[in-house]
Amino acid sequence: MTEITHLQTPHEWLALSMLPRVGARRLMTLRQAAPVWPEGWLARLPAEAAQMMRHYLQVPGQGPLHARVAAAMAWLEQDASHHLLTPDHMAWPALLEELPDPPPVLWAWGALEALALPSLAVVGTRRPTREGQDNAWRLARDMAGAGYGVISGLALGVDGCAHHGALEAHGATVAVLGCGVDVLYPRTHARLRQQLLDQGGLLLSEHPPGTRAHPQHFPRRNRIITGLSLGVLVVEAAMASGSLVSARLATEQNREVFALPGSLHNPQARGCLWLIREGARLVTCLDDILQELPERTWQTGSIAPKDLSSPQALPVASGHEAPVDPSAPDDPLWPLLDHDPVPVDALVERTGEPIAALQSRLLMLELDGWAAQVAGGWVRRLA
């Protein structure tokens, strides 16, 4: 009789992931050893965990572990776009098997097809400069246009800009969260999250639905972001930055690390300059990234890479408005803004409205996070 060395159901994988003192690294070691299921596995678990798992298997429907598993599995039945990925699931990302501590399970909300593409991670500060926002948005857009998935963490700043850029190119983007996939965090990204789901993106987390965001979750979340990716692009990062942790994780996982250079006088660029000094690939355009990755044919209609060091690649005043985000506010004033400052008098000329009325509407857009006042006028916010 053939011995069974692997778990048989998602419920069993989920139960194992919830056991006390049984972390991702221990479970990966068990998977690699491939003991007979279930006795071989139980013999290698800590005593308390083994007792709980044995009770789970022998007394169906009873005990706290059954209650936790049932509560989490109930979320799957709410919608066809809710998924639980286990190591034997057909959509389980193969790159995660290269990690010493891959997540035991992954909760997913959205289109699993987003995991099928070769992907790149984009990370950086939550408070990027205007140039950093634009570079994250443009490079992510170009990556998606070239046929790559874009992976980030749905955080404020660079993460949000990267997701927006991928969606602008109608590409696939995956957001790996430090909370349950059903928890909105940060709350200001409600529109972005909905747009991501509507356009074939995916929310991903190793935490069960309902898990609130917690500071200790995010460093662990970063290993999944880098683990899913062929390479990691750091856009802007201070020296004391979680993005540098992501870069270190990427190096340990044998992933490529790319960094955008910045001004010596910009504190948010110092982390990137340090990474370049330590051996990260300096990036000025998408070609710099693609040269380090397996060759991939450009898709029809993709956006050609632009050199970010040339003036033509940066936002310039134009006679037309920037593309409209489908999740954008209804105010017709917002599409008139661009990535370069638009003076109030220019908006008065375009709309024919009194300056007082325009300023009131601009203020409302600013309070909602859609616009910002900078030197020279008003700009559209990317995230």
C-alpha cells in the first residue's frame, strides 16, 4: 500500500497553520522531509501542537481548532473570487518553494490568473517625493505594458503608485497585505483596492480573513512580496526603511535588486544610493531591468520604456489632460489637473468659473486625497 506523505484537504493545511509553536519554517522542513501522513507529521510536531492536531483529526467538528478553521473557511463560501491556496493547489506560486519559510497557506481575493505572470516587486517609502511618485507609477505602468505582473503591498506612497501604474496599463497587479484580505488597510486606499479587484488584480495574505493590521505582520509580509517576484525595484527609501529590509530579503532569496538613484540632498534617496553602492543594479529606465531578467516578448500595444533620466520622460505641460482613473471623483475639475502644477488662473480660463468656487472645489479634492497644492499650482495625486 502506498504511504500518504502529503495532506489531503485544505482544511488540514489550514489547521496545521493555526497550531501553536508551529511556524512557517518548521512546516517547510516537515514538507521537505515528507513523513507519512498523519502519524509521521504528528510525531515531528511539538507536544501541544500534536495533541491539538490529533484531536482535530479524530474528533470532527469539536474543539477550538475546528471552530477557527470553520470560521475562516466560511469566508470562502461568500464569493467565487475568494480562494485558499495551499502548497498542492494548482495556483500555488512555484517561486515560494525557494523560500526557507514560505507561508503555509495563502488567502486570496480576486483573479488567480494574476499569479501566473512573471512578476516584479516595487517597494519604497510611504512619503515619496513628487518625482518618486511619478517614477514608481511610470515604471510599474511600463512593466505591466511589457507583460510583467507588478507586486507591492498596497501601502501609502510608492506601493499605491505602483498599483495605479499597473492598472493604468491594464496589467495584472498583486497586493500582498499585512492583514486579512477582507480588511481595508489603509482606509484611504478603498478606491484603489476596488479598482484592483475590478481590473483582474489579486489581494493576497497569509493571515486569515478578519485579521487586523499589526506592525509585526509587515516585515513577514515583505518576504512574500519579494518571494513572488523575479526582482525587486526600490524607488525611494530612507536608510531606516522597511524597503531596505525587502532588498535584503530579495538578496537572500536570490532575487535581482534594482534601485533608482536620487539626489544626494533627498533623505528618501539615501537608501537607494546605499543599495547601489552595495551592488544593486542602478535603474534609469525599464530596459535596465529587462536586461537582467529572462527575455520576454513585448505584448502588442505595450508601452515602450522611457528613460527616467531624460526630460522627455518626466511629466510636462501638455495641451491635453492626464488619463482619467476610472475610480476618480466625479468632479469635472479633477481631469483638468495633471502631474505638473496647473495654476489656478489657468483653471479659471479653462472652466470659466469664479476663482472662489474653484478654490473651494480644489480644497475638497485635496481633503479627499485626490489633489495637492504645490509651488506653481495644483497637481493630481497618483495615490
